[in-house]
Amino acid sequence: MWDFIVERREQIAYNTFQHFNLVVQAVVVATVIGVALAVLIVRAPALQGVANALSAIGLTIPSFALVGLLLPVFSIGAFTAFVAVAFYAVLPVLRNSVVGLQGVDATLIESARGMGMSGFAVLWRVRLPLAWPVILAGVRISMQMSMGVAAIAAYVLGPGLGGYIFKGLAQIGGANAVNYALVGTLGVVVVALLADALLLLLGRLTISKGTRVA
């Protein structure tokens, strides 16, 4: 196993970076979309039921099925993988963003308005900072889930470590089948742990102790 890794260390390192890069980009885009949608939902509560239903339905769609549905539209390649990962990444962020924004004390909002703040200022300086711990918890969930989805997206030649897993499965019985599968699987786990550690650090830097959640 060690010899296998040493012989392919440059390619493994490159694919590891590609996997991390794909997931981070997808989660960043998903966070922007999820928070924006949550702001609209909080302003129009009637949309909450629809959003919850769509989130529940979205999470039940198997990754392979979604990738298959995307193929006729985007064809094989990295962009199809990105769309698939971003689709799943939006759902936890959206749910947590709605919960976080709705959980902001109404008296604080009224006080901010009483001080002459505009609607945007209230959102940017009051609601989002207070909701951020809950939103970040959703981002962490999204990041972990997206690591696995990105591995499956290798089925459409998406970048990352998933290709090793599929190659190992395709070579079952071969000399390096287990090595390929283990490198891909363990690599995804390591990248997921690293990404979560970075998000924890981000939380320490951006969340005040008074609003911090576990």
C-alpha cells in the first residue's frame, strides 16, 4: 500500500487538491444561493412549506440518478460534477439559514429599525451575524455531504478522488484494486476532516462567544 502511494504521490496529491477544490467551490456557491433563498423565504413565510418540501425531495434523489439526469443537459465533464455537488450542497445551507434567520429575536430587529437602520442594514448587521452560527452549522453539514457526492460525480469524469474508487471497483480481483479503492476512500475522509477543521477555525474567527453554538 505504501509503495503504491509513493509511486503515485504526485497524481494522488493533484487529485486530492482537485477534490477539495471542487467541493469548496460548490459549497461556496451553494452557501450564497442558500442564504439568498432563505432571506426571500423569511420575507415571504408562505414559501417556507414549498422550500421544505423541495429540500426533502432533493435529499431523497440518489446521487447516481441526479448525475444521470444531468448528463443529457451538460454532458460528461467537470461542470456536470460541479452542478451535482452544488445541488446537494444547497439543501442543508438553505434549511439552516431559514432556521437561523427566523430565530433572531424580533425585539432586536425592531430596535435596529428604531435606530434608523434600513432593511438591508438590519439584514447585514443584525440578522445575518446572529444567524451565522446556525448557518455555518449547515455549511459544515453541506461540506461533509458534498465530499461523498463529489466522489460519486467521478462517474461522469468529475475531478477528484472518486476516480480511484471506481477504478478499484472496476479492477476487483486485480493486483491494485484494493489499493485504488482505499486511496480514494481514505483520501475523501482525510479531505473531509481537513475541510471541517477549517470551517471550525472559521467559526472561531467569525462568531462571537455570546452567539457560538457547538
